Amino acid sequence: TEVIIVKNQDEAGKIYAQRVARLIEQKPDCVLGLATGSSPLAAYHQLAALVKAESIDVSQVRGFALDEYAGLDPQHPQSYKSTINRTVVEPLGLDPDKIHVPNGDLSTIKDAGTMYDEAIEAAGGIDIQILGIGTDGHIGFNEPGSSLASGTRIKTLTEQTRIDNARFFDDDINQVPTHCITQGIGTILKARHLVLLAFGSGKAEAIAETVEGGISSFCPASALQLHRRATVIVDEAAASRLR
Ligand code: F6R
């Protein structure tokens, strides 16, 4: 695993942005793996700035998000569909029809995971997957205990994750969905390049476990060690537990 220690989120964002910009030049219809959460925001911001500065044509770029709440209207402002639109599709000027988010509709969710993995495969696979990490080592909504070979599927959200995310739902845990649909760890590992971003001391333990711990479902992100091209970009605080 390649570890890059940066001064701040903007510096990390610039590294991601450069890699994606060069990819788009080589492959205008490249496939980006997208994440929600706070960690990738500076990266999206830097990419949007670079796309503008270099007038890069992004009209053919395709994308697949990591996860979505189950049973939440995609129009809801906190759905990941809405979030990806707001934070990625609009600022970068991507074609919304080319950007996919797992379908959390309860009536079709049983098959939605398999269909999503098939859609990724049909697109030729993900070229660069951006990832954040939870303090417990989760990636996507793959909480500790998730199979390292898993495909996209429905999962129950842990109580802790629902408490953490209540801030996006009027601080009312009852409004937080109980389930989600998430790319599996096996799905994530199929991407050709993984870029995991983590900032702040709260992530230090999870980063040490991910990079230097044993490969184990207790720290789902440790599966990155199985990948031939995984890059972990962290600030000093998130790197502070690395040996
Ligand atoms: C986001 C996702 C999550 C987050 C993780 C870290 O789509 O699947 O795994 O990446 O919870 O969140 P932040 O970046 O907000 O600390």
C-alpha cells in the first residue's frame, strides 16, 4: 500500500485531482468510483477547479457511487443520490445520466446489488475508486465483520452509524434509515486503483490497522492490503499511529 502524508486536505485533493485529470485525458469515458462523506470533499473541489482551469472535457466520464440508504426517497436531500449530485455531478459538470448510485428502493432491493455489480462490470470496471474510512475501519457501509469477498448487497446499519448520521436527519435517529445498499469489499477490490483519504486524529487508529494490521474483516479497510494499487493519503494526525 502506497502511503502519502500531506499537510492538509487540499494537498490530498490536488494529488487525487491530478491523477483523475490525467486519466480523463487518456480515457475520456473513464469510470470513477465515488464516495460521500466529508473526506472526499476537498478532492472533488480540487478536481472541479482543475477541470475548469485546464478546460478538460468531462462529458463522457462515467461514475458509480459506493452506497445508498435503503428505503429513502432518492429525492430526499440526504439520499446519497442527492449528495453525489450536489457534491460531484454539479460542481464538475458531469452528465447525470452517466453517474450511478445503488438503488435503495425496497421493492427491488433484493436484486439491486447483483444488478449494480453487473452494471459496473458492463462499464468495464472502475478505474479510480475514492474512499473514506470510518473510525471503526469501515469502507462504504461495510462495517466490521463484513465478508472481504462481498458483492454489492443490502446491509443493516449499526446503531453507532445511525447515531453518527442523525446529524443529517434533524438530530432524530428515528428518521435515519435502518438499512443501506453498499458495494461489497469484493466489489471495491475490483477497481483498478483505490485512493483512500483520511484526515484527523480520529482516523489514526483505523489507518494504522488498515496499513499495518493483519488483514481481517474486523477492519474492513485492511482489505486494501490485498490490492495491487492502493494509495492511502493522510494528514499528519491520521498518520500518527503508523510505525
Ligand atoms: C461514504 C461511505 C463511508 C465514509 C466514511 C467516512 O460513501 O461509504 O464509508 O467514507 O464513513 O466518512 P467521513 O469522510 O465523513 O469521515
